[in-house]
Amino acid sequence: MVNILPTTVKLRDLIRQIRSARTAAEERTIISKECASIRDSFREEDNDNRCRNVAKLLYIHMLGYPAHFGQLECLKLVASPRFVDKRIGYLGAMMLLDERQDVHLLVTNCLKNDLAHSTQFVAGLALAALGNICSAEMGRDLASEIEKLLKSSNAYLRKKAALCAVRIIKKVPDLTEIYIPLTKALINERNHGVLLTSVLLIRQMCTINPDCIIHFKKCIFNLLRVLKNLIMAGYSPEHDVAGCSDPFLQVQLLQLLAVLGKEDQEASDQMNDILAQVATNTETSKNVGNAILYQTVLTIMDIEAESGLRVLAVNILGRFLLNADKNIRYVALNTLLRTVHLDKAAVQRHRNTIIECLADNDISIKKRAMELLFALVNENNVRSVLGELVNFLSTSAPPELKSQLTSTIILLADKYAPSKRWYMDTILKVLINGGHYVRDDVVNSITQSISECPEMYAFIVQKLFLAVRDDISQQPLVQVATWTIGEYGDILVAGPCDIGEPITVSEKEVVDVLEHIITGSVCNYSSKNYTLNALMKLSTRLNTESERIQQIISCFTINTDVELQQRSVEYRMIFKRYDTMRQALLEKMPVNVNNQKPATTDQDNLLDGGHDDMVKDIKTAVSNDNEQDSLLNLIGGLVGESNNGAAVQANPEPASDLLMDLLGLDTETPPAAVPTKQALPTVQAVSKQGLIVTLTLESEDVGRLRVTAESRNNTSTPMTDYVLQAAVPKSIQISLDPASSSTIGAQGGTVTQNIYINNPTKANLKMRLKITFSSGGLPAQEIQETVSSFPISF
């Protein structure tokens, strides 16, 4: 008996069955059943239905189901002499094989044979497959066959061979040189398909190997001639697309010209006239013409074009901004943002159109317009542009953009402010309209800027007081306002200022507002900490509200927030035990007399601290001589000597001798040795969450300092994954040795780490510390602290 195989399902019937499935489970059942039938057919070597089965398997693969078991069957079809089998076989090879699988190397011999086939369509199938699955090994084996086909008289094969050459030089860049002479000849082709692929091949070679640019610069004249013919040619039904002659070839030529003319004035001069003709003669009513114009603009901006041509390119982008298509407007904004540094004056002419894009409903267009306006701000237009951005912030800015918008407005206002009054008004508008989107680093920057404007203290403290009296829901506004009121509350209650509308505020009103903030449920703990500090400062600045402030502070000594509770306890202790020192402890922040701020960029951020004020030149408030005198006075008082500062300064003694006198020991002073290293004071940098970090300073040479950071754990649980990072201003160099351990033991365990600082310019030293650790099974904790109490002499 003859074994008759069951009739296989046709491809169209399988598609109909799968599309009729009502559920995903039903679809999987149909596909599983068909895959099992296909496997049985492959196992039985059913040559008559192999082509049909592979076709069905490719459809199943397109639906996302596994079809790897059909790889060898594809190779069998490729080796078949029938064209129909080869077509399905090569299609399956392109879909199921890739260079990561060794089985794809088995098709190399079939490809080599078919590339030399007398029928152009068989050779075309082989070229298409090679262009998709070529690996480095396959490229080396078949490069010579591709070279022969590039010399073929058949345009159909030449264009496919050029695309294969693109794939080969991507995989094997060393083979680029063998195609250079051939591509030069292909530029003179009249067949647009061959010309298009040859231009693509040249551009790919110039990208992979820049040395090729020298060879192809000699062909610029021919390329320009081809481009001019395309512009000036009349209607050609074979190449016309929406009224443009072969726009695909025009775009490829423009891209190649951009590569050849980059940083080459002579080559760019040859291109100027033709590019101007393309820019003025291309039809803009259809999207095809816009694509050509867009690529023309990119080419003009990439080469060393003359200024008039650049202005023409910017004007084209300005016309794009008026287009009704959102995609074209987005492309125009994106391109202007990339090229604004080349000709800002030309872009400034379209500023009003860019501002109108802020009102677009598309958030991506809003974002690009906003970023472009940032780049256009200068001393002349800062009032108008930032005014529009502040209006955008208060009206239509989406929440996703407000954080970037507020921080950049403050940065640009600080850089280009025409007057202090305007700058302070801008700050107030950003704080009021920005809401909780104003970042913490921006809050710090604003408080620093306020402290540097003594002539504006009365104006800004009154404005902030009025703003926070009416609305305490904006946390950044509350934080800046409470800090300012705490520093300059005495100016607030002193009387109306000379700037703005005069108002009179009593001491009671000031404390009432702060009490409302700190006792209410609207503000977060960070704002309440700011308010607590402000109240403590006001205890020395207000004459009649000290006792009330003390009562408010005492209420928070049992607060659930640890930091708020700790601050309250410490402040109450100052009231009770160190009341005589309170006035000196809570003095106003000193004014920065050297108020020259460098231009700040995102790269100036230290340890993700944002636009930190560490890049500013800040003078130390307390001199080290006064600290030393206070220490000597304290020691003198303990031994019963007169607490006379002048006497102490007149007869200075080493600290070691004073200690020996206290202990009643009689020691002889040894001969003074020549010191090689200068001992400097110890600085306590961090004291938070049970962690104390002490910095021991030692001067090794002029401008060089070694800092030993000792981290002590005062908690009952060890601290693991301990990491200490440090950053300093740009003018100072820093290097860190690894820490002695990544774990700090409980109850007094310590870890040390050496930090080396080189300060050749002798700038004032500030250090930003960032510490992370885990403790008690809790997630990683982070401490950031700025240390500024380094000796001025260093």
C-alpha cells in the first residue's frame, strides 16, 4: 500500500482560521495544531508541500510564535533549483536566521552560487538575502562576488550589489577600500536606482572611514550637477513624487554633501549656489518639498556656509513654525535648538513665533519652544523673554515642565538681571506661580541671592511676608519667606520701605504668621524646620515677643518628627543655659562683599546638589583668631586667671603648656623643631542620625591639604554600605582614598578616610559631603552637608 500523507491546509485557509478565532486561547490551539502538522510533514520529507509549509511557518512567526524548527527547511528550499522554492527559502532565511546563529553560515555556498546565476531575479534574491543576514565571515567570503556585480551591465543587479556593499563595510570596515574606485564610477550613472544606492554607499564609507572623504571630495562637482539636474528637470512620471523629481535621491545627495563639506571652506563654497537654488525653488505646499527643505537646512548648518545662506536656512525653519502640521513645527523647533549657537541673531527674528508655540496643546512642542527660548535669552531681551516664560509658568505650563522651567528662569534672571528690583520681582513671581515644583536647590540659590542684596532687604522681606500671609500652601515660597523673615524680621517691623507700597507690620503679626505655619497641618516638616529656625532668630530681633517664641518652641520638644524635636530641644537649652550667648549665636548672615558669580551651568552641580552656591566666593564669617582667643579665655578662666582678652593675646602660650599647667605638671619646653607639616584645627562636619564626621586638617605644602575624615557611629546598630563622597569648587582639585571599611560598628565604631586637596589659587575652601549608609535593616539613608568653616589662611 502507498502511504498517502494528509492534505495540508493552504496558507489562505490558515489565515482565515486564525482570524476567525474569538479568543487568544483558541488562536493558540489552531497554531499549535498546525505547527504539529508542519513538523510531521518535515519529518516525512514531504518535498511537494515543503514550500507551502515554510510559508505558513513564516506567517506564524510574524504572529510572534516560535518557528525556529523551520530553519533547515529554509536552507533546503534555497538549494532547490526552482525559483518559487528559492523565493520562499530566501525569505525564510532572512526572517528566521541571523548572524548570532551558526546555522546561517550553511547558506553561504548557496549564496555564492546564486550570485553568479544567469537569471537576474535569482541573483537578486541572493543579493537581498545577503544584504539582510550578512555577517563578518560571510562578508569576507562574498566581497569579491559583490565587487563583480558592481561592474555588471545590469542596473538591477548593480543597485542591489551597492546595498550589499553597505552591509559588508558595516560588518567589515577593512573592505572599504576595494569599493572606492567602483563607487566613483557609479556617480555618473543615469539610472536613479543605481545612483541612489551608490550615494548611500559613499556616505556610509565616509562615516565609517573618514579618510575616504578626501577621495570623494573630488566628486563634489558631479554630485552638484546631479542635484541641479533634479531641481531644474521638468515633469518625469517615472521619478515624480507630488511634484518633486525623485525626492529620495535629493535627500541622499544633500546628506552626502553635508558630510563632504563639513569643516571645509573650499568644498562649502562650491555648494553655496546650488543649496540656495534648492532652498528657493523647492515647492513647500506638499510634505515632500518640506522634507527636501529640511535636509537642505541641515546641510547648510553642517557645512561652512556663508552667513546669508544660514539666514535663509533659519527663515525656512521660521516658515515651518507657521505650518499647521504639528510634526513639522516640532522638527523646526528641534532643528533651531540644535543650530541656535551658529546664528543667534537670525533665530531672534522668529522669537515671537517661538513664543506662540508655548500655547500649543502638544507638550513636546511646548518643551522644545521653552528650551529654545532659554537659549535666546540675553542682556537685551531678558525682560521680555523671561516675562513670557513666567506668564507661561502661571497659565499653561504642564506639571512635567515646571521644575525645569522654574530653576532655569531663576538661573537666567540671576545671570542677566538688569536691576536688583527686577530680579527680586522675578523671584517672587516664580515662587508664587511655581508652587511645589520649585526644587530645593533653587530655594537655596534664592536665599543666597537675597542675602547678597542689602539694599533690597526691606522690599523683599515685606513682599514675602505679604505673600506667605495670604497663602502657605506653596512650600518653597514658605521656606524662602520664613528664612528671610528670620534673618531680616527687624527690618520688617521697623517701618515701611522706600520701594513699593508702604505697609506697617507689628511684631505680633510676624509671630502670628509663623505660628500659623508651624502649628498648622498644611506645611511639611521641612517648612516647619525653616519656621522654627526663623522663630529662634526672631527671639533676638524682636523686642516684645521673646517669651512667646520660647513657648512656641517648647511645644515641639515632643514632636514626632525627630529633626524638629531635636532642634526644639537644642533651642530651648540655649534659652535656659546659654541665654547670654544667644545674641551672638543668632547674628545675621554676613553679606558677600565679593559678589561676582560665575555663569552657572548644569555641569557645575556637585553630587546632585543642583545649582549649589558652592561655586560662589563666600567669605568665612568668624575668623580663626577670635576662635583661638575664646578658647584661651575659657582655659584661663578655669585656672583662675583674669579673663582679659588683651592680656591673653599679649602673652600667648602653646596649648600643650596650658594643659600641663592645668594638670599641675612641671615640664621643660624642648627646643623648637622645624615643622615640616602645619597642624590645623579640627572641623566637625556632620552630626546627624547618630553619625559624627570629624575632619582633621594637616597642611602638607603650600596650597596642599590632607584631610582625615573620621566617621563615628553613636547608635546601637552598625552602619553598613557606608560611602563618603566629597566635592569642592572647580578651581580646587580633590582626590579621595578608599575608606578603611564599609561598615561602622555600633556604639562608637569608627572608619577613617583620607582626602587630599590641592588649592593652587588659594580660593576660599568649601566642601560638599554626601554620605550614604544602611542601618537597622532600613533602606539606604543619605546625608548631605556643606562644610565652610575651613581656615581662611589655607
